[in-house]
Amino acid sequence: MTASRAHRRRPSPSLTRGADHDSPTGRPWAGETARTVPVASSAPAAPDSVSAASSLRIVVPAQPSRASGVRRMVAEQLSHLRLPAEQLDNAVLATDELFANAVRHGSPDAGDMVTVSVECTDHEVRVTVADHSADLPRHRTADDADESGRGLAIVAALADDWGIAPPDPGESGKRVWFSLEIQGAS
């Protein structure tokens, strides 16, 4: 499988996300693993700039009920970067869309897991969602009455860049990713 890439830049719409009342507080759910890896930054952050680079990798069951926990953990990880609220909302929404696609289209077996990785530097946030299906996502145009089919269009509108990559070595499936350039980063 070859990596594909789509690129689109435009201002992101302001998105407001509600609280996840059905998510656990502070810990991964049963069956999930989470790991945060701090990486040293070359300079201390100013109060309204991005702080040290870091990454998060969570593995969750491929179940729609896990989406709120994924959103919460990604938002918590990114909140340490002091991103503008609009960028934080965009990252959480784009992650939610990729997770929903992985659950619906990329996890054919009941015991499948989805891996969500968040990598942050002083200049960029990159989120990758990996599933076990080799079927590549298809960008399609949804009719006004359709209740689904807009996920990749939403990701393309919110992200500075996005694409598809082969799975990690030794794994099956694919990885779908997006990146956001951090506003105000020098």
C-alpha cells in the first residue's frame, strides 16, 4: 500500500464541543492503554505560547461508545500546549471523525482495537488513527439528507494536511492522519 496525501488550507470554522458526560474521568477505560511521553523542549514556553513537545498513544476497543473517552484524552493532551480554543476544537473534532471512520469501516471483527496517536511539537500537532482494515477510506460527497459520509470532508476542512499511510511494521491495516500547524508558532 502506498501512502496518499491530501492537502487543504483554509481558516477553520469555530466549533464548540460539549462536555463528555459519559466518559470516565482521568483514566483509560478497561481494555484501553494510554501512554504520554514527554520530550524536552529547547526553550521554556511563554504564557501564551506552545509548551514542550510530547506524544500520546492510546489503544481502545473499536466501539462507538469509546469515542467520548478518546475525545477527552486527546483534548486533555492538547490542552497542555495552550493551543487557541479554535485549534483545540478542530483537532478534537477531526480526531473524532477519524475514530468514527475506523470503528465503522476499519474494524470488521468484534475484538478489534483502534490506536490513536497524538504527536506534538512546537510547530505542529499530528494525530494518527490506525485500524486493522486494509480498505482505504474514500472521500465522497454526501447528499443533504445523508446522515453520514462527511467525515473526510470535515477532516480536510479542519486540518492543514491529512493523508493515509501503511500500517506500522508488523501490523495490518492502515493509518489515517491529519496535522495542524500551531498558530502563533515561530
